[in-house]
Amino acid sequence: MTIKVGDKIPSAKMKLKTSDGIQEVTTDELFGGKKVVVFALPGAFTPTCSAKHLPGFIQRADEIRAKGVDRIACVSVNDAFVMDAWGRDQGAGDKVMMLADGNGEFTDALGLSFDASGFGMGKRSQRYAMVVDDGVVKALHVEQPGAFEVSSAEAVLNVL
């Protein structure tokens, strides 16, 4: 079942590469008591993700935070090393938290995975953006396959 506005974020674990190594991040730690914008995409270093999706959130991070957002997180079904390298390549710095959902646990729990095996990519996340306040989904925008319209940083700013 796909998550919807008003639902509580399910429990799951993701990974984050830090200067201290790979750290586990639980959804309780990520969302508890915080207003978080989380966006997900099919894959690090892929064309739309690298040219538009992640860069938009990096460029608009200050505007998003000015609307009361505590954290901006990017999620992809990639490993923590790839997410870290992609974040460095894109200049994410401390603007966007680069979370690895390597086994798709979080993505599956949300009901937002899809099979990209036909493209040689295995299981991936659908492209979406959501606003979560203290673990409850306040806004959710899932893209149609191949589209990039409703999950951009600009679209998120319009619902904050």
C-alpha cells in the first residue's frame, strides 16, 4: 500500500556516510520532532536526477529552510558510498542529507518502489517529494513515470 497524506512514516533504516564512516539513520531519528522535506529519485548520477532534481534542492535549500524546515533529505536506492560521492560531486554539503536506501527498505515501506530491471537498474524508488512534520506526511507529490514536474524544489516551496 502506498503512503498518503496523513499517514505516519513507517519504521525503516537507511545509511549515511560521514567523516566517521557509515552511520545508520532510523526514520524515528530522521523525522521525530522535525519538519523534513524528503525527496527521492531513481538513481545517483542519472540524467534528470543530476541535472535537475538534486541541484534544485541544493540551490533552494535556504529558501526551503526559511519556511521552517529543519532538514532536507535526498533518498535513493543506492549505497552510502555512491550517495556520498554524488553529494560531493553536486556540492550538497550540509544543505541536503544524502541518504542511502541500499536495499530499498524505506522505499518498499512507503510503497514507492518500482522494478527498473528492464533498464539494468534493478529495484528503484519512484521520483517523489514529501513534507513530513514530526513523522506524519503533510504533503506528497509522486511523479508519473519519466516525468519531472511535481517533485521539484520549486513545487515543494509552493506547499510549504
